Amino acid sequence: MTISGFHIEETIDRETSGNLEQLLLAVVKSIRSIPAYLAETLYYAMKGAGTDDQSCGFQK
């Protein structure tokens, strides 16, 4: 789906930045596919040497 010839993600990327951009992209991804959004979030939280416990839903 496009808006003004651009996909919504492209428009968000071009028109916003920072935390607002991250929030809007997360909303779009979760609307398109909740399982894919959660899988991607967990993948990046557990990728690398350490684990981002907060993103995984763990409380300290």
C-alpha cells in the first residue's frame, strides 16, 4: 500500500526521526503482523553478547 507514491514506512522514515520514528514504525509493523513484530523484537533483544532483558520482558 502506498501513500502519495511511497510506502508508509518510507514516509515515516523521511518525515520523522528519533523516538517518534521508532514508535510509528513499531506500530506499523505490529499492525501488519504481530507474530513477525514480536519475533523481530526478540531477535534483536537477544542478538549479540548480552541480552536486553527489558525488551525480552524480564523485570530486574
